[in-house]
Amino acid sequence: MSVSNMSGSTGINSLIQELENLVGDHWVENALVDMCKPTYILQFDKTESNKIWLYNEVHRTFLPYPWGVQVEPLDEYTQQDKEVACMIGHDVVMVPPNYILDIGWH
């Protein structure tokens, strides 16, 4: 905390500056955490087709998705799970875990 002035009250300018520093540091930390995530893509056997039909929770129907599209799993998952809720674009799509490929950190 900042040092009190002669009257015993804290200087308002120094207090505002200190709060701005705390908030700024917190925003930077959150931005770094958000940036440091692994990247995932949709990968499947594309010998028959370069698209796969997956259930879209938003549209409540099956829609085709291309091989290699970026997916973002919403929860932790294991290969034993039946389906994983993922974001593809702005939609929640149910993807089998064996179709999710971790291509690394960006």
C-alpha cells in the first residue's frame, strides 16, 4: 500500500495508481492464461469423405464438419468418453474423443 501523507490520509492519486496497476496486472495474467491453451483439430479417416456429420447442440441436428477444423473441448475428457462437447465456431458440437487431435500449444 502507499505511504500516508502528513494528515494521515492516503493520497488519492497514489491509491488510484496502485489500483490501476493491480487491475492491469490481473488482466495481463488472464490474457496470458487464455492464450496458453493447446490447439485441437477435428481429425478422422477421410478416405470416404472429407466431412463428417456431428450433432450440433445449437441447431439440434446433425451437420457436416470438414476435416482439420479447429475444435475447443469445453471440459476435460478421456478416450473412454462417448462424446465431448466442443466449440466449433460459435456452436456447441458433440464430438467423439477419438476425432479430437491435440496439435500442440500456440
